[in-house]
Amino acid sequence: MQQQLIRQIGELDVFALQVFRAIFESGHANIAARQLDVSPPKISRSLNSLRQAFTDELFYRRAQGLRATPLAEQLYPIVCQLTDSLFALGHCAFTATQEQHSPCLQLAVCEGFVAPLALAITTAPHKSRFRLHSWQNQSADLIHRGELDMGICLSPNEHPELSYEALGTPQKLCLVGRDDHPIWQTSMPTLEQLCEYPLLSPAHPNTNGPLASLVLFCQREGIAAPSQIISQDKEEWYANLLTQDSLALVTAAEQGLLTCLPRLKVQAMDEGQGGRLNSQVQPAVFYLVEKPMRYRRYSEQQRVEVIELLRGLLS
């Protein structure tokens, strides 16, 4: 009887063990199907083979989902060890060959960070290949389905089955204006002087961005907030800087791109003035978005390269 049981368990495939773990951790077969990117019937077939192999129900159906049996409770840590070991085995094999077969990492990047990251990729030392995509409403789902590898966004916890790691906030701000703008007559413009001129605003401004901080600063100081000119895209944004005597506040990450545009001047804000501005609201936080480790198609070294590139832009 014992030998027969061992033979039945030995005939289980790795996927069945993954199904057991996914159901145990989520409590739902449908969630397990999404996590493993397979159809619900395939989950049901694997669950049936598990039940036959262990001659136990393993999971009881309850109003709140599937509940583990006592045997399943005992099996869970052992299954975790097995699946983690198998993942480590595959990860080791992948790492050994990834230099020869390095995949092109697909990254979804939030607005305002795509071009600076592309510039950083061309100038900073790295081994990985990248393809950048603008972050869209469906980007989190694409990462979950494996169509994208990672994401960089400003809003955490959009998808319950992805991890969100805070990378940091932009440390420096820059003032942008036409090269002959009156603001440059002062070597270190103050926030009060900046408010005397129109400021450019994107069509969908970040609620934690520098413009929102400046408006709040004006409210607290009892001074008139600057008028705002809405720009629908980067071309319109550039045109308004040249023709409307307007100014813009950008992160230091964007500085290298803007200095190449004719007739613009970009200057880092004085640390004291930047501190006054950043004290008004919690600065925007950039997050790295990923699938759980066992479902990633890239190595830890590639992951480190991405994080170093991003943190370099924020410093």
C-alpha cells in the first residue's frame, strides 16, 4: 500500500505541485488559474490528480473559498520546499545561459520618465537589452499575463497579484524657461518670483507633483498662485515655453533632454527653495512593479541593472 502511494505521488508533475501551492495560498481555484496563466479546467484536472495521488480531498469548498484539510496543512511546507528548489534549479540554469540568450526586457514606464530612462540606458553601463513602453491603464494586467516584464509607476497596489517596490522620490527640481526669460536676471529665483509668471501644466497633472506643491505653498503663504497654461503634449509644452513667457518645473531626470532644445534654459533650483516646495506635500514615489519571483523571466542581475538605472535618475 505504501509503495503504491509513493508511486502515485512520484507520477505527479511539477505543475500539479504548483497548483496545490497556488490554491493553498489563494484559497480559490480561479485565482490559481490566473496566477498560473492557465484555464480553470486545467486547474480542476490537476486538483483531481492530486486528490487521487494522496487519497485525500485536500481542499473543502466553503463560502469563502477552498479550505485546506489537515493533510494539506502538513503537505504545504514540503510542497513549498519542492517548488522553491525546482524554481532555484531553473533559475540557476537560466542565469548560466542568459548572457548568450539575453531576452529583451519589456518595461512599461510612467509618463515623464520614458525618455530620461532611455537616455540613461544609452549612457550608463549595463548588459541587458530593453524595450520601453508608456505606462497605460492595462499595463499592470500585461505584466501579470507576462506580456511585459516590469513596470515603473506612481500608483502602488493597482493589482493584487503583483509586487510594488518603492524606489524613491525625485531629489532635485529644475526650472525651465526661454533663454531670455526675465526670471534669469536673478541667479537663484525664489518661489515668490516664480509665481509672478504663468506655469505650464500637463493635461493630467500629478497630484503629488511640483505644480501641486507650488499651489499649496501659495495658499499657505497667502500669495497669489501663478496662472496655469495647460499643455496637451510635449510639442505644445515646448511651444508655450517659447511664446507665452511661461515657466515649467521638471525633475532633474528630464534635465538632460531639455538642454538639447533650442532657446531653452534649464537650471537646478536652489536647495533651500526646493526644500520649501517639497515640504508642502508628500513627493511622488516611483514604484517597481513585478510578478512574483517564481514567474519572472529575467535574472536577478538584470533586475539589479534596472533598479540602478532608475535610482540613478532619481538621485
